[in-house]
Amino acid sequence: MDKLSREEVLHVAHLARISLTDEEIEKYRRDLKVLMDDIDKIKEVKDFDSEMMYTPINDNTRLREDVVGEMLSAKDVGVNAPKKNGSFIEVPVMINE
């Protein structure tokens, strides 16, 4: 089958709540058929076993140990802040209302 039927295209257009001209119907008859053929190709792919889904790479990531250090004072933290308001650091607004 080279194309979908006119009724099938009109049904899809109705579901999408769009109106189509005669030229668009002909175009979508071919385009939707190509899309459906591609979907059928994907369906033909065999399922893989869960064992095959494991990554072949051993994860030997070394993480440093958590070490509790000294806390910075509020004065030390605010030294590099571009704008301050009392003990608060002012930051630019990121969301417009």
C-alpha cells in the first residue's frame, strides 16, 4: 500500500481537530504512510534480555571521603558578594512574573 486512504487521513485530522485542504490530504496520505512504515520497522526489533542491558564498563569511580571542615563565617562569605543588603546577599531576579 503506497498511501493511506482518504478516510483514514480525515479521521486522523478529526482527532487532531484540524481541517485539511484536498492538497494537504494527498500530502498527508503519503507522509503518514511513511511514518507508519517506520513505526512498523521499530516494532520488528527483537526484545533484548535484561542481561544484555548491562553496561560493559566497570564503574571504578573513586569518591573522596566526606570530611567535616570549618564553617565559614557570614563575614567571610560576603567578602566576594557583588551586592549585599545587611547580612543578606542580593542576587538577580531569574523569573519574570
